[in-house]
Amino acid sequence: MCVFTSLFHSLRFFPSSFSLNHHHLVNLPNAGCPPLLQHYILTLVSMAAQLYKHPSIKNSVHMVVVKMVVVEDEEVGPSLSNNGGVALRNFCAWQQQFNPASQRHPEHYDTALLFTREDICGHQSCDTLGVADVGTACDPKRSCSVIEDNGLQAAFTAAHELGHVLSMPHDDSKNCERMFGNLGGHHMMAPLFIHLNKNFPWSPCSALYITEFFDNGHGDCLLDPPESILPLPSELPGTTYSLNRQCQQMFGEEFVHCPNTSDSDVCSQLWCREEGKPHCTTNNGSLHWADGTTCATNRSCLHGACMAAHEVMQPKVVVDGGWGAWGPWQQCSRTCGGGVEFSYRECTDPVPQNGGKYCEGQRVQYQSCNPQMCEENDGKSFREEQCEKYNSFNYLDILGNMKQWIPKYAGVSPRDRCKLFCRAKGSSEFKVFEAKVVDGTTCGPDTTSVCVQGQCVKAGCDQEIGSNKRLDKCGLCGGNGLSCRKITGSYNKATYGYSDIVTIPVGATNIDIKQRSHRNITHDGNYLAIKRESGGYILNGNFSVSTVEQDIPVLGAVLKYSGSSTTLERIQSFRQLREAVTIQLLATAGEASPPKVKYTFFIPKDVSFTKSKEKKASLHMIQAFIWK
């Protein structure tokens, strides 16, 4: 059995950013000179970049800046609003003028950040510190963040909003809680910033989402390392910005540090007061002094604690990460019919430390499992079974009947074929019930390739990933094509109503029925129809014709119908039928528009076949003709 690792690589990603700063909005004391302002903004980005180098994110992410713009004239900058959503839309539209379209251009960037002193408001309050769309990293029109500049704390907001751009939801989202339970409020993607767990800044849910985002190719634009970047400050921010400056950055230039705090607040809580006033204030319950801030003689702050200065300032030993051993194979995704099982390894031998490199390379391996055929599945595909799970009273039609959900293939983009698209039977309504089908589900009715974690990978007809075995024209896996015979025929009689063309028996494969319109005129009055052995129509019955492409599930196969709005109407199927179907012609124009029908299919040599005798039109031919 082959083991595969073509998916699930840990790669190095470079979210290159463009930073915009409204100079009149930043309003930093003594920062009127752009170099000082630039250093301040780059300090914020540097602090955010350090968070992205923490191993708890379980990916190699290097945050860099390729361009910075300071707008001194409000009229030439983006139109800002207290409404966070409006501000984001306006900024996203405005910043595009600075971003060269070619990823090879040295000033091309992947995401844009706006730092503003405007108070950002959300739907319910103005406590919002930032806003960004989710999962838009490689969409140049939407890969943006708006961040309220409230001092060095804005670095955490920038990291949080970039997390959204890289697809991370809040830790209290339903999906996170369903998978990981209550994650608490101490990780980067907590909805309310209170206190950050420095030892584990990223929750397992955040790590999972960004990993899947990268694995699914949504972050591929970040793979190219930038040619030119602005260097980020390496010194601790507290060595540059005094306590008074930290207060001014947060509250305004009239504020200074409030020294009347308890010893327990040293380094762990920043208190400020307006000059000339006695009352102290803070921004939240756990805003640390900036790392590197002097807290006593020969002592400095680090992670909210006052430590010996030489321990804080001495260079830390950088430790690059290394892969640990492969873990055991996990449970197979299916009990029969060809599933997938996974084995994982972690970057723990050793764990990266002090900004060391995260492991790069293969972190997941997978292989096929339980390839034996499933018994008693009534000829239904595994995808059909997944759609049927949503047949419930949660989905009713206008008459109060429960909708029957069947797989939808027609009109689905190749990149989305591993999502669970289901269509309401007898209707054009469809839903995407799951972002990923169960691992081992075939990618479509005309392929043996299977879905693995939302991606289509090569597999053979023997249910083995990577196998080259193919179905022959007879529908046999690895066969030589000698066990069947080809049936061909044509039909060109125009009898008003429904007439039988051919009954295709059980065991038929590679069905292809074509009806070419008379004089290449769309809707020439001749239409293909399909009837089951029981007599019920599954296509174009009761003088009602489908104009759109659709999939028609039958036992063992899916019949792909082109729709009637084409000069070449066509029905195709590749799998082996497990029920007989009759192909009919619905003629509404009479002899003035004769049909041109040709058909081919293959049947086993031991299956008898006789061509259908012409049958007269159905008695219900006087019904009104209906398009749908």
C-alpha cells in the first residue's frame, strides 16, 4: 500500500503588507517627523510579526512590510468613517492604486493595514479595535484591515485582524467550540482582548483554520518571498518608548504615567493620568508595560514581570524546530468502499524557540483503507448517502413536503467538486451542506479520483489512492474491454408525443445519446426523455422540458443531461447501470422537424438485447407544453 504526502506540507508563507498611516490621525507627540512615525508603525508590525513566529500557530509565517504611506492631507487619503464596515470598504478600494498587479513587482503586497486614531464602531458598540474580512488574503480587493491606533496595544489588534484575513474565526465561534470546547479568552483570536497567554498565543482552533487555509491553496499568493522589505525594529519597544510615551500613545499627548500604583502593578498594568489631574486610568484589566521598559534599578519588564535587566536584554538562543516521529494511523474515514486514513507528526523535536524557524516539509501522510465494496447500498453512491442525511423536516417545500436532496454535479466548478453540493429533487434549488465531503468520496460521477480533505486526488477504480487502474469500456476495473459488446442505433421518426427510442438494460456502461436539432435550431420541438422500468419519468416527462444542465441519479450511475437549450441535446453516463431505463423522444413539432438521434453504449456479452419497437405517442399528448 502506498503512503502519500503530496498534500499537507508545512511551507514558508510571507504575508507582505502595505501600511497606511493618516498623519493627522496618528497625532503622536513629538512624532511629526515621518521617520519617527515610521519607526513607531514598524514597531507595531514587528510586535505582530513576533506573534506569528510563535510555534503555537503551527505554520511558518513571516510577516514583512514592503511599503508604507503616511497621508498628511485628509482629502487625498481614503474616506474614513466611524462605521467599521464602511471604513474597511473605502480603504480596500482606495489602497488598490498603490498595489502593482504583478506579484513579481518589488512593491506588490498581499494585504494592506490602515492605522487610524478614529474610534471604530461595530454593529452594537464603539468598543471595536479593528475590522477585517475573513479568508481574503489572496483577494487584492478585499485583503485589508483597519486598526484603531491606541498605542503599542495596536500590535495585538493588527495580529488579530491579520488572523481574520488568514481565515481564522473568533475562538468563541460555533465551529471552534464544537471542535475544541471553551477555549477561554486568552488567545489572539479571542473576541475581546483582555490578557494574552504568552506561552500559547494561538489557540488550536486558529492553528487548524490557518493550516487548512494554506493546505487548500488559498494562501498560495503568500509563497513568494518579497525582493525588498522595510527592516523591522529588533530592539524591545520599552527601550525606545518611555512610560510617559506609552501613555501618550494610548490616551493622547496630555497624558503621563501614573506612578501611584501598587508594587503588584509594576510591569503588569499600565496606569496613566491626565497632567494636572489626580485620577489614574487604564485601557483594560491587563495592559502590560512594554517589554524592555525600565521597572527598577538594573531591572526591566518582560511579559508583564520585572526581571533583572541582563536577563531581559541578553540575546536569546534561537532554536529552529525539528520534526518529531510519525504518529499512528488514525481511524479510516469509511468502513467500506475506499476510505482514507492519516498519520501526523509535530514540530516538537525540538520546538522552535525565540523566533526560530518552524518546521517545513511534510506534516501529514495518508493512505487508502477499507477498499472492499460496500454491501446493500441499494446502488446509491456515497455522495448520495451524504446528501440524504439532510432529508429532514428542516427543509420543506411550499406544500409542506420534505425535500429529497440528491448530489449536484452540473455547474459546479472543478475547484469546488469536493464540497457537498446537493439539489432538491425535482427542483433547481441547491445548497452547499458541507465545505468538504467525507474523505474517500469520488470527485464526480465520471472519475475514480477521490476527495481528501477537500482536494481531489488521483485514485484508481480499485479504490486505491495513486493507483493507475482504470475502468475499461465494459465497466470492469482493470479489464481489457473484451467482455462486452457495443450497441449503436439511431432514430429519426417524428411522431407527436412520446415515442420509445431504446431501452438500455442493466449492466450498460459508457452511455451516449445525442439528439441534434433540426437545422441547428435551438428548441426545434424534439426533446429527449427518460423513463424508469416502473413507468415513472425522471427526465422531461408530462410534457415538461428542462432547459438547464442537470444530473439524474439512477441505481449505480449518474446520467448527465445537457439541457434542452442547445443544438446538441445529450445524455451521458460512464458507470454501470444497475437498473434499466428507457430513452424516449418527445416530439411537439411533427414531421416538419424530424429528429436526429444517435446512441451508443456497451453491455456485457451475456446480456441479451433487442432494439425497441416503435410505440405510438402517449395518450396524455394533449397536455399543455411546459418549459422549466
